[in-house]
Amino acid sequence: MGTRWSPTLCNFEYSGTLVEQNLLGTVAFRAGKKLQWDAENLKAPNCPEADRFIRRPYREGWTL
């Protein structure tokens, strides 16, 4: 007899977006500016100074 699984209470479609928005609030606070967020490119086009909080360069020899 198989086990029937139901969706979790904190599915990732919802929680992923929620976490992204919370973290972007922190980035906006640290950059000192309201962000216009381009989710597809993971950039704030109106605030290039926020880039350093969103993604940092890897040391030479390391990639992801």
C-alpha cells in the first residue's frame, strides 16, 4: 500500500518569493534607495550600487 503525499504547508513557490522580497528589503535599506527589481536578471536597474549586496565576485579560480 503506497503512501499518499500532500503538498507541504510552506511550498517553495510561495516561500521562495517571500524570502526574496524580505532580502530585497534589506538590500534597499543598505543601499539607501527604493529598488526597481528585475527578477529575471537579478538586478536593480535603478540602483547599481545595490549590486554589491546582491552578488559578490568570486575569488580567482572559483566559479559557480
